[in-house]
Amino acid sequence: MADLTRPIPIAFCITGLQPGGAERALVQIVTRLNRERWAPVVYSLSGTGPLVERLEEAGIPTEILQVRSAWDVRIIRKLAQKLKVQKPLLLQTFLFHANLAGRLAGRLAGIPHIVSGIRVSEKRKNGHLLLDRLTNRLVEL
């Protein structure tokens, strides 16, 4: 059970932080959290950008995991190791590759609550749909 006398650790994982709709939504959510109640950390699978600067200016710990390819499965272990150290009560993932990596890493790390969001309306490939369906069982929402 979480210690309610101090901020509760929560994690957010996103594919990248270049300006886009899902990326901006993540920044809005994280920067508006009550920091006396929540201790957020943002994990980005790749890249830097102006949104990283906004998170850092707001005092939000942000880690760029430097995935070299969208299909580099080593990112799952790397993210799981980071999550084991942070021990968040909740992991929220954004966008396909972060949903996939976050769901698997979150389970490996023993994260009790995982929530994934699909925030794009682009046509998805059949392989993406299959992987999404297979890993969707690992999340609560």
C-alpha cells in the first residue's frame, strides 16, 4: 500500500516528445498535477525537443531512453529496470510503441496499475493491431 503522507510516485511513458497532440496532452497532465500528492516521472522512448524543456522547467524528472529503433526490444528491459527503481503506483502510456513497451515493462517491474491511451486516428497496420490486442490484456484501461 502507498504511503499517503508523501507524494505518490507515478510514471508516464511516451514514444517521443516532439510537439504533437498526445505529447502536448501528456505535458498538460503532468505539469498540472498537485506535486504535494503526486511525484511524476516521464520516460520518453526517443528524442528530445521543446516539450522536454517545458517538463524540465516545471521540475518534472524526464528520462530519454534513447531507443535506436521502434522495434528494439531491449527498451522493454531498460524501462522495466527504471520502473523497478522508481516503484510507481501507476504507469500511464501514450502512443503505440510506448503502449507496447510500457505494458510489458510495467508487468515485468510489477507495477500494480497500468493505463494505456490511444490518441491518434491514423490507419494502423495489422501487425500493430495484433500486438495491441495481445498486450491490451496487461492493462486496466
